[in-house]
Amino acid sequence: MVVSTVFLVLPSITDNRIPPYLVVLAVLLFLFGIIRLVHNVRKLEKDYVRISDSYISLDRGLALPRIEIPFDRIESIVPMEKVILLKLEYGEEKEIYKELLEPEDINELQEALAAQRERGLG
């Protein structure tokens, strides 16, 4: 499909009916779409949330490092309809999107966060 599109567009490029910058822009947009597609497919294989003994780690997406939130920075946990809101010290907030988790993982996450909170209070 890509090859046939190139052969259809090539005469217009050589006749200067399509500016070269539009061709470059189209190729860049196409490559960006492919990169996003691969990222979204691989996202299903990656762990969105990881819980260790001292912190929770969240995947932030394409080309960004994971964020680690120490449990002692979490002041409150607010379960909402679509997110679990972590209220941190200094008024900072982090959201955990439930749509990226399986239902049983949501329950396990809420139990682990509650256990960590009780451990911190006790």
C-alpha cells in the first residue's frame, strides 16, 4: 500500500505540484503513527503499576522514565470512578488510571495501598 501510494504521488512531486515540505510532513506523520501503534501494542505487555516494599512505580508512557512514589510521601488515597488519586505531600497529586488495569488488579492495588497506609500509621 505504501509503495503504491509513493508511485501515485511521485509524478506530482517531480512536477512540483506538491511541495517537498508536505511530503516530508506526511512521512513524519506516518512514522509517528507507526511509533504510537507499536507503543500502544507493547503497552499491553508492560506493567503500568508496580508495587515494592517502599514505593509505587507508574509507567508514564512513550520515551518517559517510570515515576517512583515513596509510600511515605502519600498523604491520602482517593478512589474515584475512573482514577485512583494519590494525594502527596506539598499538594502534589498523581493519578492511576483504572482503564489501564484489569478489575482484579484494581482491587489488588487498592488493598496493597491500604495495607501500606496502615503499616505507615501503625
